[in-house]
Amino acid sequence: MHTVRIPKVIRFGEGALSGTEYPRNALVVTTAPPEMSGRWLDRMGIRDYMLYDRVTPEPSMEDVDRLVSEYKSRSPSVLIGLGGGSSMDVVKYSAREFGVEKILVPTTFGTGAEMTTYCVLKFDGKKKLLREDRFLADMAVVDPYFLEGTPEQIVKNSVCDACAQATEGYDSRLGSELTRTLCGEAFDILHDAIMNGRPENYPYGSMLSGMGFGNCSTTLGHALSYVFSNEGIPHGYSLSACTAVAHRHNKSAFYERFKECVEKLGFGGLDLKADVGAAADVVMADRGHLDPNPVPVTRDDVVRCLEDIKSGNV
Ligand SMILES: [Zn+2]
């Protein structure tokens, strides 16, 4: 028996943003400055809304508490998370406090966060990955409109994350026929979009990837990547090498095609400042990603993967 959870309503494709009707008295939550959010809100055609744009990047429980204390008494009809992961995470966590539904509108794509039951927030200064059914969106609106105006390197990092999530998700031991269908289709679309210059298909591929891996897990590639994140390397960038060596270790059917994508996107090398042994210990503690890996992973395997990443042998 398997369970797959996705948002109740998914509106996607060109025109999704402007073609959706947003309830009056909605509370729009974003990190974007007014000149940017103003453009987006115009495009949405939303009226009589409240705007909260003081979410901090990598938000914490304080962001949630501030939003609730400032706006609860104004009884918004719905919460709208408009932005990247930060805005959506605050909305995912806060909606229950308001007792209203949530609409998620990703303006950067790649993580597929609008499709998942995951929520990342800082507690006492430490990032925590939470997973609860209540974090799922009631409606997700995915429109390639936002691609234009996103810096090229961010687009590349994002699509690399989506490719890593789709392929690791496909291979995850927590997967089912349905998650494999979603992840496999996601990667086919993303691979084609990257290799044949069709970036307008990135958001749809990422969305499918989110629906897929969000209902199973990512694996060794993601486990390896967090030691690079700790040194400030963007998530998607570090996956270009981490997921490639992980696929080689796993003898994944996706290894060659994943590498093709990485090469086409033009990722450079990846350095690790931390001691490899110490980093391997951090990776080994990440059971949430290692336990669902398709093949067992020893500490020696992790050391070898990290050495390969450092020396560019991917
Ligand atoms: Zn990821």
C-alpha cells in the first residue's frame, strides 16, 4: 500500500498566474521588495489584499510568530506564499494558526516546494526540515512567467536541483510505481529541456519532480551536498557533482544522462574546505537520506565520493 499527497488544485502553464482568481482579503506573504512584488501582484490581477513583505531569507519561527501576531486579528481569507522557498515555508507553517487555506505561487522553481509536505524553518538558529501533511498547499500556481528576470546562474542551479531530486527520488527505496512515474517523466522533460534549449519547460519538470520525490525522498546525492551547503555553496550547484558521484556509486540508470545535463549547464568544480573524514561523519549521520538510498553506503564509500568530488572525478 502506498500513499501519495499532492495539492488539491494545481494550476500550471503559461497564463496560470493571471488566469487564477484570488479571493478578496487575502494575505500575500513574500520576501520580494515592493518594485518586484508590485509587478507580480499586477500580473495576478489580485484586488483588496494585504501584503506582508518582511519575511527574512532562511526564515525562523520568529517570522511565523511576527506574521501571526500582526495579521491574525485582520482575519485574512487565505494566505498566499508568493516567492521562493522562504515565503512558502512561512505560509506553510502559519496557515493553521490563521485557520485558513494556503495558495503557493513559486517565483523561483527547482525545489518543487509548492508540491511537498516539507517545510524548512530555523529553530534557535538551526535549520530544521519538518514534514507534516498540513504543510501541503490547497492550491499551487506554477507559471513559467517568472523565469524571465531570474539570473542565469540561479536558473541553472535550480534546474540542477530538480534533476537531482527527480533521479534520486526515482531510485529511492521509499518510492512506489506512482512516484517513479512522476520522477521519471520529470527527468525526461528536464533532460530534453536542458539538452535542446527549452527552458520554458523547467517549471513543469520541477513541479513533477516535486510531486514525485516529495512522496518518497532524495538519497545519497543530497546527503553529500549538505557539507558543501555548510560552506556556503548553493544547494543546486553542489548537487551537480554530488548527485553525479552518488549515481555512479549506486550504478543508477540515470548516471550518464544526469552528467550530460551537468555538462550542458556548464558547472565547474567543487571544493571542500572541511577535512574529508569529518565531513564523512556528518554525511553518515544523515540517516534520512542514506537509509532510502538504493544500495548500502559505508563511511569508506562516502570518503571516496567526497575525494572524487574534490578532485573533479565525477
Ligand atoms: Zn534539493
